[in-house]
Amino acid sequence: MPANKPPVFLGLDLGGTDLKYGLVSPNGRILISKKSWAQTKEGQKGLVVQLCEAAGELFSIASQRKLRVARIGIGSPGAVNFGTGKVFGNCPNIPGWVGVNLKKSLGPLGVPVYADNDANCLALAELLFGTAKNCRSVLCVTIGTGIGGGLILEGKVYRGSSFSAGEIGHTTVVFNGKKCACGNRGCLEKYASVSALLEAARERLKAEKESGLKRFLENGKVSVRGIVHAARRKEGWAVELIGEQAVILAAGLASAINLLNPEKVILGGGFIDAYPPFLKLVEKEIQRRAVPAALLKLKIVKAGLGNEAGLVGAAFLGNK
Amino acid sequence: MPANKPPVFLGLDLGGTDLKYGLVSPNGRILISKKSWAQTKEGQKGLVVQLCEAAGELFSIASQRKLRVARIGIGSPGAVNFGTGKVFGNCPNIPGWVGVNLKKSLGPLGVPVYADNDANCLALAELLFGTAKNCRSVLCVTIGTGIGGGLILEGKVYRGSSFSAGEIGHTTVVFNGKKCACGNRGCLEKYASVSALLEAARERLKAEKESGLKRFLENGKVSVRGIVHAARRKEGWAVELIGEQAVILAAGLASAINLLNPEKVILGGGFIDAYPPFLKLVEKEIQRRAVPAALLKLKIVKAGLGNEAGLVGAAFLGNK
């Protein structure tokens, strides 16, 4: 392809459920955005084929529009070596994924390939185009099935000594508490993730057969939507469950704030968007728990970019 | 003083108990080192007078030796604004100290003055001359009356957005556990500091009147020396107490390791020196608790510099 065509960046954001992919302009505007189910059960090979096909589809689109794909970026769950592009650990949700080399897998497409952990991609997108713009020190936290984190320190994505920094979901908040998949006990994500909220609601449903919770089930099951709906209608049990989750999340975040003294904590994920009062609850509790000197410059804010932040961050991995 | 005399750096290391002060050569060698009781009960003015007198004494010595004091550095407990030199918070052990401006107080001596938190001075000394030399990311932790911390990130002392980073002693390890002076509950230093160890021993003494612990009292009181002595002699209660402390310390450190993925954790303080097996206990438990990907490059080591590290770090604040 002639180099004088306008460049465009290709982003692939692989999750446990979806693969989001698209083309992003050099100023961060999403030109094309697509989504498909991630073929996580097809094994490493099947999933690599899916990534290559998605990239191929975007190359065709770029070609039709007379754009030049200047580079590819991939955000993946797990610990990813940003240098080599290899996924080397911490990826329980995609069986067989550890060991894949993402740079090599997408290499045949003939443009530079970058790969990083998905939470780092989110942090990078927030740094370049979102609420972390012009910030020096930011803790980005995503509340979902688990709790993920990405760090911006000294104005750059901070990856740590072995590309594993940001694992705030595995902060011990309850000493020798609930067993976590990571092997430790009492991890934050066992108490303050969306999965933990659902589990707490299920336990409550079991304990109180005639509970008001029953009116908010979806197909007989506890759901985040049901809990949020009930909390909005000021149902005591829902307000209480969410309140407990906010308090323990704040305890974990306060520990990280005391250690890092960041200027911003950015909270993201579907639940944060679905129930805005949650952010205020967490903020109030952080004010109570963190060391006062660590709060002087701190702002606690919602993620500024939507669902496609991971894709945008991936597309810009080659930048910083 | 003529500028052609060889330069020397003046360090003042203020603690809750001692003031250590001395002269350090540009290659980090301590030329003069002195110690006196810190006049913490004399109020802000009295303590400032003591700092000025100590500095004056060192200026005289330098002059006699035909050396030129090129700068002064002060390490102080509490949150210290590295820019302005003001102590602005988090200093419960020295009443009236918050509000003092250390740069201004020592300014009349006519050389550049730098001031920082004492844990940051320790981290800087380790970075320049100790076990953190040539490291990019290090967590320095001091186990004493409390638990202090200093961070080295991207090869530099990391101070955070409001000069408060490194407060690992206030990591929540026991959700809603023991009340801490910081206002929060369940802080690491309530469980794993030397004070916590002594308190645990006192509680055990109370609970078991005829306990073997009695043989190890000093003037009828529980002491660190007594506990260490008993542990060395394999007394069950002492081994158990120290073991419990190691486990909970490791839980707190593992949280920080998961977040920062440092290449080194440096543990310092009198207790670490007095009972070397403690470090191994902590290390073993960190291996069990931290996320595997965060352990790939991690080394857990004893502080490389002795009692005068704080003084040396203070003397080099002007460097980095």
C-alpha cells in the first residue's frame, strides 16, 4: 500500500465474552467499530484465527476507504509481555490462551503489532482521550466479573517489573477471608465485583425465602439489572447490598490510594454506569478511610470513555 | 566560604526519638555522624532550634576540616512538601510539628535546603548506595513503632500527587478490624509493626498467667529483645507470635506487590536485623499470596544500609 494514504490504527479488544474490533483515526476518533462473540472455547488456534479474520475484515474496509492501516494493537485478558507480545499468565477465563504470542500471530499482516493487558489499554485510552488526560498519576479500576486495574504513573502507563502491575482486584481486604481463584484469600474482587454482588444477593434470597428480593428476579434468577432496579426504588435489601459493596470497595481503594497517592481514581464498568449513586457512596467511604494527606489532590471520577475504550487504547499501544 | 573547598553534604534525620545528623561525602561516605535525643516535647520552635544547632555544629566541623557544606537535607516524619519544605500532615508522634517549614527554618545558614519524608530519604539512600541501586521499581518498608514505606518507580523516588505516597502501613488487611490512629480500621501497622508484636505478647501474658513468656520479661515487661531471644531458643509462643506477624505482613505486602509489580521489596528496621529468620517467613508467605505473574522478577531483601541510611538519604535529597 502506498505510504501517502492517510493512516488509521487497528484495535482489537479481546474479552472473556466479546471481541471488539475497529479502526481508529490518529486523533482517537472511532471510524469503524464491530463486535462478535469471542471464540474462547475454540482453543488458542481458533481464537487466533478469529483475531486474524477480524483484522483482515478491517484491512478490507480500510482499503475500500483508501486508508492505510499503520499498525495493529491488541488488548487481551491476562498478563501480557508488552515487549514480546506473549500472554504469559493470569488468564483463567480463556482456557489455553496462556502461551500465545500475539505479536507473532498478527505479524503476517505486515504492519507493526502491539499487545498489552486489557486494563492497560483502558488506562491508555483514558490517558490519551478520556478523564486521565494530562494526568501524572491515575488508578483506573474496572468493576465487572472481576476487578481489573491499570496504572498511570509519571504520565505513562505503568506496567511493573514483569508486566503484571495494576492487579488491584487481588488486594487482601479480609485477612484469610473467601478463597479466590488466584490462590490467595480475602481478595477485593471476591467482595466488590459484580459477581460478588450477585452472590451476596443469591445468599440473601436463600436465607429469606419470603424476601422482597423475589419481585426483582429475572427469569427466576438474581440479576444486576434487578438489583439496580430495586435500589433505584429504594428497596432496603438492595440499597444495603450495594452499600456494603461500596464500603468494602472503598477499603481496598483506600489502601491503594495510601500507597500511590494518585491525583485521580477512575472507576469504570457497566455497573458504575447503571447505578450512578454508587460512585458517591464509594467516594464518601474513601474520604473516611484514606490518610488525609493522600486525599488533598484526589478526584474520584467515572470512566470518561464508553464501551469502546479498550479498542481505542489497543489501537494506540504503539504511541506510548 | 571559598567555593574551591571540597564539597560535603549535611544530613539531618529527625525521628520520634532521635535526631541523627552528619556530614556525607559526594560519594555517599559518612564523614561525621552524631545523635541526640529529639526534643519533641519542646514544641515546634524548640525542635527547630535543635535542628539549627545540630547543623551549626556540623558547619563548624566542616570548616575545621576545610570542607564546604554544599547543601542541607532534612528527613522528617509526616507528610512533607518536597517543593516548599513544609510539614503538612500525618505526624502524630511530634506534637505541633505540622505547619513547620523546614526549608525556611534552615534557610538562614545560607546553603540550599531540601526536606522530605523520612521514608523517602531511606528509599533514596537505598537507591543511590544500597540494595535498590540500579533498580527501576522498589517498595521500601520499615518495620518499627509503625510501618513506613517509600517507593522507587521508574528509577526515581515516587512522591505521589500530594507528597504522601508510600503509606503502606495504612493498608487495610483486616476489614473493619482494630482501630488505627489514622482514623481507619484494620491497618497493617496495627497487626505487623513492632508495637503490634509487643501488644500481642502482652495480651498473651495476660491470658496465660503461668506462661513460659514470663521468663523472657525485661524488668517485668514484654520487650522485643525478650521475644527475639525466646524465638531463637525455639519457645513455641514466641515462634508462633512472630509467625503470625509474618503472615499478616505478607498479606499486606502481597497487595502492594500485586498493584505495583516491583522488582524488589526491601525490608528494614531493628526487628528485621534482630531476627533474620523473619525475612524468610515473610518471603515464603508472599510466594503463597501474591499473583504468580507479579513474582517473576521479585526479590525480597533486607535493607542494605544501616541505621544511618536516613541521614545519607537526607543529605542526597538535592540529587534526585
